[in-house]
Amino acid sequence: MRSAVNRRLPQRQKGAALFIALIVLLVITLLALSSIREVTLESRVTGNFVEQQKLLNFAEAGLREGEGQVTQPLKPLEAASTCTSTLPCLLADNPTYAQLFDTTGKHRAYAPADNTTLPSDSTVEWYALMAPAGSESGEAENPEYGNMMQGIGTFRYEVNARTTNTKTQRTTNLRSTTAKVFN
């Protein structure tokens, strides 16, 4: 019986199973590394999107604050050369957008009124200008409402807001126009 058992012993292995196992392990490792790179990229994209949405929301809040301030008074606003002394902030001249935000005192900082706080790395600023309506050249938009010299009629305002993240130096700018009819 011993001779029958000795004859059935396996032949010497050539290492094919080990080689296949190493190849499969290499493929799995490459797939894992690829997945990690993809997850990292997706995380960065999502983080940038979230930051941009926050900046957009803060700029929108500043814009709405400015619109509310310029349409709240009972008579048309008097424009000023700077925004340091008057609220709302209505500028008399028509400077370029870069000049407005590069010159101190030309814009009004936004502070939320509902107990929420802006992040320490973000600033929100807004300013308003008279929007041209043709009155400068004697045109009347609605003659039945009167004229601008008497403070009667439709007054249009251009409101601009800017939010800046001081850490990333990203900026979001928004602009809107609003009108108020004075009788």
C-alpha cells in the first residue's frame, strides 16, 4: 500500500498561483488608488462649490439690504460723494466699479440684522447709484407722475454688492436695479 500512496504525490509546483495572485493584487491596488484620487477631486470640487454658494448668498443678502435702504425713505434720496455719513448709501458721481471698491468710504459694509454673523474671513459691501432714466436729457418716463425736480415720479436705483473671502481671495459681484414711485 505504501507504494500506491507514493505514486500519487503531487508533482512539483511551478508558482503559477503565486504569480496570478500578485497580478490580481496589483490590479486591486491600482483600482483603489484611482478611487482615492477621484474621491479627493470630488471633495475639492464640492468644497469650492459650497464656498461659491456661500459667497453668492452673502452678496445676495447685501444686495437686498441695499435695495431695502434705497427704497425705504418717503422722499427721493439725496446723493452724497461718500457713504460714510449718510445711510442709505447713494453716490452722486458715476465712478467705475473698480474705483468704488478701491476707495475707502465709497461703499457701505453689510451687517446682518437677524443675529446671524458673517464668517470672519468674508466681507460684504454694497453701494447704490441713480440709474439713468432719461431725466437728465429732459425725457419723461411717465409724464402724469410729475418730474424729478419736484421729487415726484419714478426713481430708479442701481444697487451693487460684493462679497470677498479674504483667505481665498475669491469675489462674487451682484448688481440689480430697483425703482420707487414718489407722489
